[in-house]
Amino acid sequence: MATELGRKLKGLCKAKGLISSDLGRLAGIEKSTLSAYENGGDPPFSKLKALAAALEVRAGYFFEEIPELDRLSFDQVAAYESLRFFLVKGGTADWDKHPYCRILAKPAIAPKTVAEWGLFHQRESLLH
């Protein structure tokens, strides 16, 4: 039976256009091990951190430690967290006040990965 962790892993993979084997490769986890985690296995924290990094979310998301994410759909979490990673990596301190946050209100069209936010940024820079 799938657990909350499994539901989140599968939901975020779908939102980001990944399949389990992609996630396993990105996180350095064998497919059978990942399948076990998706179906109720208890991963060590080091593996959770690797999965979080591969999915571009904070590890606390898997433990319901980030309240603002708990009410969001998987598409919204993927967009929100990848934008956060993109802006913080670029040195933006108050990332949640950045103008790009406006697109988070439209999760169907919002970028869902750091790479997609990078492309979005390049397009926006060319337009302005």
C-alpha cells in the first residue's frame, strides 16, 4: 500500500514530467529501492535528502513540516519549490516577494523545475 511519502513522490514526478526511473537516476537510488519507498518502505534520511534534491523540494515537505506546501497541489508544489530554489540559488533573499511569484497563481503554465525557471528568466530578460 502506498504511503504519504509514496503519494508525494509519485505526484511530484508526474508534475515534473518524470518517471520513477528518472527520479531514481537523479537521486542515485535503484529502481527497486525507490519502488519500496513508494510502497511503504522507510528510507533513511540521507535517501530522503537525495529524493528532495532530485525533486527540487525541501526535505521537510515529506514530513509535513512546511505548512504553506500542505495545502497545495503537486503542480503548485513543484512550481513553488523550484522557483524558490532558482531564486535562492541566484542570491535572492526575499524570494517570495519576487515578481516571478505572480505566475505561481497559474500552476498549469508555471515552470515546474529550476531549469524551466532558468529558461523563463532568459525569455523575460530578452523581453525587458
